[in-house]
Amino acid sequence: MTSLNSPFLTSSALLSPPALFFDGVTYSHEEKVLLGPCSFTLDGIGPTLVMGPNGAGKSLLLRLAHGLLSPTEGRVTWSDNRTPRQAMVFQQPVLLRRSAVANLIHALSVNNVPYRQRAKLAFNGLERFGLGAYAKTPARVLSGGQQQRLALARAWVLSPQVLFLDEPTSALDPAAIKAVEAAVREFHQRGTRIVMTTHDIHQARRLAGDVLFLSGGKVREHTPAEAFFDTPASREARAFITGELVE
Amino acid sequence: MENNAFYVALSLLLNFDAPLYQIVALSLQVSLLAVLIAALLGFPLGAAVALWRFRGRGGVIVVLNALMGLPPVVAGLVVYLLLSRAGPLGEWGLLFTPSAMVIAQVVLVLPILAALSRQKVEEMLGEYREQFVSLGMSRARMMPTLLWDARFALLTVLLAGFGRASAEVGAVMMVGGNIEGVTRVMTTSIVLETGKGNLPLALGLGIVLLTLVMLINAGAYLVGEFSRRRTG
């Protein structure tokens, strides 16, 4: 692990991650309620794994938390009433039609990082995620695993206080999954709040500090990981863990 | 007779016949400048229509698409009316100058560049939007990113615009006047020389024009192939 000597990078690590509040949040589309109403608080150290069957509303919950969507009803707020620096890694990484390093430089430029610092931060980010040799390679000809690592590197150089990950490993092979999980742990150790969806129970066991379990658009339980896997409180979670098909 | 004319045309080309190359040079100057101006206006316009939602947006798109097929003589007529002595821009004294031809070609090419770049940018935006919002980008900040990422597609669009500009005859004939040594370009000379029966020169110019169109299309094809391999 190299340490990056930049004021831009160290600032977030010193602060405890911001807490996220969902207050009666509902999301509807064409009169149909897709999520909620749900109320919960993410103020533990995490990582928070959002679990549940397909169509439970996991991605929707992430997009509402990140601000990509606005709730139909209710409010999404952060501690101190300040929206923290945040980033999101998608299931399918969305990369610009440019070189790997240009993708990171673009993200830094969008976030008003001074011009002279961009290249150094970008190369450091690539190195950290094992992409140093691919700096000049067009991002879209990288392999799936490399693309996802590049998306993580892009999030990393922005040093977010909160990182959302939406099924980041569902299209990857085991080696690439391992690399992504290692990266998630690094973010966590840096003091970034992690909120990640997965449908893979084993992955959740490896990563989770707490679990937010959804089914049918409702939060069924929000408990520490151990408690969730050993003694799930809700009927839906019990069924999910034991491998029954949950609707 | 035709074979004979073809032979003379080739010898004009190969001997770098001065009047012929002057005509070719002016044609290229006018069309390249027109396409450059149209790109500077049309690409941001297309990207803006793709990015912003406003009242009448659908109408703007329909008009741009329709203007892609604007008959050159109509464009010529409009520019003629604007630039003629009695017209609103008559003071500029531009009628029957190369500048007037540039303006007429900009009018013809701009809708093509704007409408096609609107399409390309909108497709790309659909793919990038969530990531852009996640990065906290404003629409104004998205515009240069999208235009740059669509660069290969836009280069093809540019070539389409140049093809239209250089092959068109009606508009430049009306506003340029086909004045020898001043506003005579390839297409207008072909019309004139054919009418006069000077087939070798007409044919020579025809060959140059055809070659140019071929080169443009080959360029468009190569750019497309290159970008597919390069950016996936």
C-alpha cells in the first residue's frame, strides 16, 4: 500500500463517515410504489450490505441515497445537514471513450482538483488498483475486471466520504471479485462509508458490518451482520438465507 | 468524341492546368471554411438540444431534421435575398463574392451537423448520464465531455457535411454568380462548361469532384473502423 501525500486525499480519512438518514422515503413510478415507505439510519461503521432478492428495490435504494433519484415522498438527509462527497460504482462500469488515465483525470477535473495535481493523483490511483501498466490503454478495451477496477480507482481518487456500489461484482470472475472486495475493504479502512448491494450471501458474509435486508420494496430488517446471518428476525430474511425463493 | 474529351481531361489534370486548379482550390477553400464555421456553431447547438429539456424542443429537432434536406436553391434564394443590395445585409456588399458562397454553404451544412450531432450526443448521454450525475456534473460541464467522447462519430458527421457542401451547385451559383477567377467553383464550372460544349474541362472537373467524394467516403469509413477498434 502506498500512501498518497495529498491534502485532498487525507482529509476524509480523519473524519468519521457521515451518517445517512432515510425518513419515510417512498419512490413511485406511474402511481406504482416501487420502494418504501422506509426509514432507517446508517451511522455504524459498516460496511453496509444491502441484500434481498431481485426486484426488492436494492438499486433503487442506492440511487435514492446517492441522489441520482429524488424520493416521491419522504427525505434523504445526511448528518450535519451537509451532503458529503460521494461516489458510486455501477454494475456495468461507465467509462469514457478515452485512455484509463484520462478517465481519472476527467473525474478530477470535474471535481475542481487543481490542474497540476491531476496527473499525479490519477497515476497514483491507477497504481493502487494494479492498472499502472494500462494508463494509456483505451478504457473500453480493458477486460471486465480491469474496467471495474478502473471505476474503483476513479472513485478512489475523488476520496469520497461515502461510496455506493451497485452489484459491482455480479459480472466478474472470481479473481476480479477478490480484487474488488479488497478495494472495498481499503475504502472502508480509509474511513469511507460503504453502502453496497449484492445478491451473493457469501460475499455479504465476507464484507458486511451490517445488513439492510429488503424484499418487496420494503426494509425488512437492519441488523449487525452476525445477528443477520445467525438469527434473522424477519421471515423473509430467514427464507432468503436458507436459500428459499423469496418474492 | 467522349473518349477524346476524357483524354483531354486527363491531360489537363496531369499537366496541372492553371485555371482548372484555381477552380479546385477555390472550391476547397469555400467548402472547408463553410464546414468549419458550421461545425463551430452546429456541434454545440446539437449537443445543447440533446442535453437541455425546454419547451419547443421537439419542434427544434423536427426543424433541424427537415432542414437536412433543404434544397440548395432555396438556401441560395434566402441568402441571395439577405445579401442583395436591397436586403437586410445588403450594406455588407457580399453578394457575388466567395464570402456569400461560404454563407450559403453554412446554411446548407449547419442543419446536418446540428441534427446528426444531436443524435450522436443523445445516444452517448443515455449511456453516460448516471455516471455524470454521480460525478456531480452540470449540463454545461457535460457538453465538452460528450463532444470529445463523440469525436469519431462527429468526424464522420463532419465529412458528410463537407460532402454536401462541395457537391452542391444551386446555392453557390445563385449567390456567387460563377464569375471567372472570382467565384467559379467546380460544380458551377461543370454546369457552365457542359453548356458551352467544353466537355474536356467539365469532365476533368468531374473527375476531381468524384475523386474528392470518394476520398471523403473512404475517410469516413476509415475513421469509423479506427474508432471501433480504438474505443470499443
